Amino acid sequence: MKWKRALAIVGLVLICSLYLIALVLAFSHSAESKKWLMAAIYSTVVIPVFIYAAQLVIRVIRPNDNNNDTDTTK
């Protein structure tokens, strides 16, 4: 299923970018670096939960999916 892969890539990019911002701000001795680190740690849990919830909503909206949540690429 291509939409699952797209959601996973978006989540990965968001989490990695938050950690990159936190790392850059930590080396620049910014006052906001602690807040960005806490946001990155928080998003490590929250973003995958939202992605899972989005997958559940899509599964409920389209219950007649014949793939049964398997990625069959041939």
C-alpha cells in the first residue's frame, strides 16, 4: 500500500528534522535548544501514534480494501 509508505516517510522526515534542529541549536548555545529537544522527544512518540490513527481511519473509511494490509508488489 503506497499511502502507508508515504505516511511513514513523512513521519520519518518530521522526526529527523526536529532532532537535527535540536542538535544545531544545542551547538549554537541557543536558549531555545532545550525546548526543541523536548519537542523532538515528544514527537518521537506522538507522530507514530498519529500515523497509526490515520491508518485506522483510512481502514474504517475504506473497509472493502482487497489487499488486507499486505504490500503485494510483483
